[in-house]
Amino acid sequence: MAKFAVGEVAFVGLIACMLVCASPRVDAKITCLQVTNWLTPCISYGVMGGSVPMECCTGIHELNAAYKTIEDIRKACSCVQNGAAMSPGVDYDRINELPGKCSSNFPYRVYPDTDCSKVGFALSEQSSK
């Protein structure tokens, strides 16, 4: 009888482990490499203006779809801010025009003085810095 109880406990443990391992990860984190890959096509517009490349809009849409947490939004904000700072001649007003030109929203605006640790409280607050 003890052998049956041990086997039953092991089986329940196995099922519990399978459920935990199979559950979707909601703590996925956006990386700067991902942000860079999505938004690199936007650099030419941010520096020179002109027409917005379709790949830029695709990247903005993919970035927005990747947000899972406020921390994802804050991380992406920091990545965009740092990337813009390393792009000589970047026009921050142009950068902030991109979501509208791509028929998208962005949960923050990027300027050198944007405090990325405070963005992301609500996606509807995108009009504030």
C-alpha cells in the first residue's frame, strides 16, 4: 500500500511540474537588441526626415505588440533613448512623430531628459513626456 501512495504522490508531482513548465511566460523581457532590430529602419527618418520606411512602421508595430509589462515599456524607452543619443544629428521631434506617421501609438515620448523609469503607467498617457 505504501508503494502505491509513493507512486501516486510522484504522479501528482509530475503533473504539477508539467503544468508549471507548460504555462505561458508572462514575464518576458524586451531586450535592447530586439528594440534595435525593430527600430533601426527608423534612423534615417530620425536624422534626415523624408519618407518613413515601411520597415520602420513594421518595427514600431512589432515593438508595441511585444510589450507585456510596464518594465518592458521602460526598458524599451531606455533603449530608444540611448540609441537616439548615439545617432549624430537625430531630431527628437521627428522620432516622436513616427508612431503617428505609422498609425500606431507609443506609450512614451523620447527626449534626452525623458525619465524612462516613470513611463508606462498607462498607454493612454503617450502624449505626456
